[in-house]
Amino acid sequence: MKVRNYEKKELITFLVLVVLIVEVIVIVFLNTFKINEYSKITGLVIKKDLVLVVVDKEERKTVYSNKTLFFNDFKRKYKIIEDRGIVMHKGNKDYYQLVLKFPFKNKKIKTNDVMNLVFIKGRILLIKIFKIIWEGD
């Protein structure tokens, strides 16, 4: 008895195994790979190398838990010079005022300039990012 091409099962079995192996690899990758989550905070320059930021309680924890920040796409080490405590109540949120010290390395930055500072908030699994996208806002 002669076997026709459409009756051969080796190719189908091979393709099914390849698809299953790829799916397992993708699932493992999604559950192990983590990406940084960032928090952007606006600050006001009060002096050379000193920045004043007003943050809520959650952002304050982020600032205290990090030792580096990103400014103009460069990583900089900073120190918290002063924590002035609660300076404003809005709704049911408290806002804190912090003075940070780090080198700007830019001569064009003067007093009263506004700058964006980026802090690493935490790490999030890649699968959770897809879950957030799937659920929407």
C-alpha cells in the first residue's frame, strides 16, 4: 500500500511539538523577566546643585528608597539634604517638601529653573504589564 503525502503525520507532529516548546519558553520568559517602573517628579532649582521637590507620601518613599536618579538621561547620585515635612494638604493627601543635592553638570541651569527628575519606583513582571494593557484604564 502506497502512502500519500497528505497521510504522512511526521511533519504535523514535529510542528505541534515546536509550537508547544515555543509556548513554554514564552510563558517562562513572561513570568521571569522584570522591567523597571519609573516615577517622574518635577523639581525647582533653589541653588547650585540643590533642587526642591514637592511629593506625596508614595513618591516620598520612592525618593527615600533610591540613591540614584536620572536627569537628562544620565544617572546621578543624590543626597537628601532636608526634609521639611508636610507643607500642603489637598483633598485627603499630604504633600512633603524635600531638598535634594546632586551635580547638574550644566552651566545653563540657574536658580528658579524647573527640571524633571526620574526615579526608579520598582520592578514589575512582564506578564503583569500585559495584564494591565489587557484590562485597560
